[in-house]
Amino acid sequence: MAIASEIPNLQLSSESIRTRFRQALRQGNSQWLWPEISLEGWQTAVCAIDRVVRDVLAGGSIPVLEGNSREIGVAAFTSGMGPLLGFWASTEMLTAHPSLRAVLDLHYSHNLERMQRLARFALTAVEAMSAAGIGVTVLKGMHTAYSFFPKPGCRPMSDIDLLIAPACAQRACRVLEALGYSPAERSYGEQSFRMKGLPAEPPGLSLVHRDGPWSIDLHTTLSRRYSPGAPMVRMDRAVRNADAGAWPLSPCASVLAGEALVVQLACHASTGLASLSLLRLTELVLVIRKLEADDRLSWGRVVQTAGSSGVPACVYPALQMVEQLAPGTVPAGILRQVERSAPAAVRSVMAHLRPATCQRVRRYSFKERFMWTHTKYGWVREIFLTLFPTVPFRQMLKIYARRFFILFRGRLSS
């Protein structure tokens, strides 16, 4: 009874899900799908989770997670911390009221089943590509869940991220289509594939559901821009000669290792404030600590690798938040070095943020959105592509609809 009452959105119909998305769009905040919970209540819950994460990472006494169960549940979901909190509760690394403990247990049990399923699909795809002569590097969650988290079920993920050489893209697409996948969304250097027959909407909006949708995201590059007017972060060049490791689930695939892994994870987390979640910060702490314990990390080479990308500050937002979350994780001299390389606007924005407040589920301010743009060419490109995004027509209509409701509801901020 406690679970049913404390997690009201565990199972929703497809129409209910679509209605919530429409309502969120019309309210001018397309990211907020929980009208029964205030943003202030959510932020209070994220701060409570932040305090517990700090205490667990620091060791010592066992922290107590307190707060409204519904608000904590949504905050655990949006921050990505639900499964890890559930595992910590099950191993008595934290305590919580029984009703809240039931919520956390559900977060962990659902993701545990989900990860077991996704691992099977990832393994099948990797082995099929290897048989076709395609080299694969497994990225992000499907690597770190098995190498750095206490249990794979602690690390939620929505995508299986695989990196291949651009010349292999067509062959890899044919391999995935033969396995029953269909092409879905496409963006710079990335093509998503979804298994035929899987629903597009999640079963609920309260946790990473075991039956929730997922995709295989096929990457042909790690390079990216933080925004249309920002400089290109040439991550491919940065990790070109980096050491590689074996994927824990199969020798048919490799993974990024050492400094390249730290830089890639930090760069990905720093892409935008929506990506700077407590999960990604905690993940970086766990990765750094294990690499250092295994004597597989040189901070000098971290800076060198980041510098090779052409934008050495690409790791700064994430590393600054990591150091606040778990003091002593990033050497002070290293943090000062990457901070000096960051544009003034980035330093100004990050100076006012904390791990509990840096993730955005509401609108970015103008300052936050354009903080990486610092050249005249960048500003021209930023403004032009903001007004006229280079996306398919239907997606462009959705973008303009979202902007209309933001203006209509007065959600713009300076």
C-alpha cells in the first residue's frame, strides 16, 4: 500500500503520458512533467539527496535521507540517483523512513532488471558487429556500470552508446537492422536505433522503469559543440592515441581507459546544465577514485588530453562540481588550471552553482545558454541557428511551439 500511494505515476497509460507532455509544453516548461509537485519541492528534495550523497562519499556515519516521499522519488528519478540510493539503502549505507525506503527499493529493483536486459541486447549487437569486422568502443553507462559502480543495477541509462569508425557506419546500420532495429532520431555524428515493436512512451514518470523505452545510439565521433556558437570540442583528436581497455562483458569491444575516460565523461557532463546531474557527478567521483586506486590516472595527462580537444575548459564545469560534491577528488592546481582556460561567462555561471542546483529542469537563462559563445562568428552562428535550426520540419515546428509557450507564459529569464 505504501508503494502504491507514494509512487502514483509508476504505471500510466500512453495517453496520460502524452497529455502530461502537452500540458508541460503549454505551461512553458516542456521538461516539467509533474504538475502535482512544485519546482520548489523538487529542489528541496534534490538538496536532501545531495547531502546524503556527500555523506556516503565522505564515509563515516550513516546519513539519513529525509523528505516527502513523492518529491524525493521524482528528484531521485530526474537526478539519476534513484537506483544508487536504493542500493545504498539496501546495504545500510543510508537510512530512510519505511515509506521512502520502499520508493528507493523500487528504483533499484526496476533498474536492476532493466540493466540485465540491456546488457543482453548490447552484447548481441557488439558481437554481431565484431563478426562483421566492425570495431566497437562501448561508451558511458554500459561501460561504467560494470567497472565503477558497486553493482550494474546502480547506474540507470536510456541508451546503449557505441562508437564506430565513420567508414563502418553503413555496415553497422545493416547489422542493427538485421537484428530487428529501425533508425530513429539523428543528430551530429549520431544515429539512434530502436527495436521494432517497443513502445515510444515510458510506462510511467516516477522512475527508470524496467519496461521503459531504450535505444542503441551509434556514434561515429566523440567531437561536439556545447551550443551552435561554441567552439568544436574535438574529442576524437584528444583520445586518438589514448589507452583502451577491454569491455567487461565481451572481448569483442573496447572501452576508453584512464585519462581519456575521465575527460570524455567530464566533457559529456559539461555539455549543458541539463546534463550536469548528480548521477554524472557521482559517476565521475567513482571513476576517478578507482582509477587512482589502481594507479591508472595522471592528472597531468588529464589536462593534456583535455587540451588536445582544442577546448581545455571542456572539463571545467563537471570537475568544479565534482570537487564540491566530494572535496579532495580533484587537485586544486588542476582545477585552477582548467578554470583559467574557461571563458569568463562560464566561470561566472559556474561560480553561482552547486551540485544540488546545477542541473536544469526549467528554462536556461540567456547567460547560461550562451556562456560558451565568446567570438563574433560564434554569436552570429548562435543567433542564426537559434532562429533557424537545421532540423527536420516536424521537429522545427515543435521547437517553435515550445518557444511560443515560453513567451506566452512569461518563462524567459535574463
